[in-house]
Amino acid sequence: MDLSLLSVCKITGVDKRKFKVSRFLCDKLERIQFMAKKWILVLIMLFGISNLGLAQPDEDQMGAWYMYFWSTANKNTPWGLQGDVQWRSWKPASDKEQLMLRGGLTYQPEDSRIKFTLGYANITTGVYGSSTDEVMEHRIYQEALIKNVVASRFVINHRFRYEERWVEQQDFRSRYRYALFLNVPLNTKTMEDGSIYLALYNELFINGQRKVSSTQKTEVFDRNRLYGGVGYRLSPHLRLQLGVMEQTTDNWAKKQLQFSAHHTIGG
């Protein structure tokens, strides 16, 4: 009969001498097995504790993003500035997800529908839950925005963005982003003061590298954002929007309320 030593040691009512196995050896093997189970349990507990700070976001809890976008407009020069300030929270009014400060230099050739941007962003990211840990990121980005108006009613924007990212305790990484925006006035034929409009967008994020650090890797797909909302144009220089965005990553999906102000300075 071909039995392992541990199997033999567990057999009851059998004379172990028949298998030429000493009681001493069986006792040692059983003790090793007991210690192995004990250490495996300890490691599982330690692993669980060490990952408390990496808790996944509550996918059923609505978060909120509060955003202010600004840009300059000057007919006498193709150069301008743009930026945004965003406060993002895992819950409607608490549990910091991110604080983003972003600004850039823009260039739009004369009689052109395309605008180029070179910019920098500073991002502080919090951890979901009660942890106060934060991660700092510095980011440089290049962007091309192409605007189209179809049938005087449908305002379509294509945005292509390339990012160079320096995230605390991670390797340098890059990321590609493509966003499609659509604004459609509901109570007027064209986008004008007093227009209430439907606002939609979808943005896809693709990682340039899979390596995050010497011990971490990520997927090529980073995330996708799908948004639907309603906006109101107060003047040629100011629009307000309210909507819901669903963000889907490789690990989780979560909805966020979005409150945004879009401000054009000058022009």
C-alpha cells in the first residue's frame, strides 16, 4: 500500500509498525503540520490587516465632484490660459478622494477649430474610508481639443490628452485619454444665453505602461467615465452643469454627482 507518512500517521486502529514508521517520526510530522497551519493563519490575518487601508470604495455610495473650469479668450492673440480646480469626495460631502489643481498654456491658430494645451497638474489623492493617508502626484499633459457644431445645434468636442505622471512611491508612468463631449440645447435652436442643454460625455483612459513599481503591475485599461447631465448658459462667459458620472475601473465601478461651473474670462 502506497501511503504518505502523514496519511499513515492519521490512521487509527492500525499498528504503525506495520508501515515501518516510528511513533517519534509521526509525532514530529504532526507537529510540523500543526505549526504550518498556525503560521498560515497568522499570515492571512496579517495580510488582511495590512490591506485595511486599501479597502475598495463602496460602489453603492454616491460620491460627488465639485469643479470649476476657467479659460481666457482674447481675439487679438492665439495664446491663452486654462485651468480647473476640483474637489472630489467618496461621499457627497465627506471622505476626500482627490484635490486637483490644474493649469495650462493654450494655443489656437487663427480660423482654426483646434486648440492645443501644454499644462501641469498637482493632485492629492486620499484613501477610501477613515484613513487619512494621502498620495501626491505631479502631472504634465499635452492636449488637443477639436470643436464642431453640427446643424447649428449639436456642439461636439473631441479631446485627446497625453499625460506624464509622477506618483509618490511609484515608477514614472504615462497615460492616454480620449473624451467625446456633446451639448444639445433643449429650449432653444442654438446654444445661447438662457439655453437649457443636455450634456453628455464619455472618456476612455489607457495606461502607457503596466509596471507601477517593482512589485506592482496594472492593466492596460485604466478607467472609463460616462456622464449625463443638464446645463444652463447664463451668459457667453458662464455655464453651470449638474449631472451623474459613472466611473469604471478594472477593480470597481462607482457613480459620482458632478457640480461644475465653466467660466470664460475675457473675449
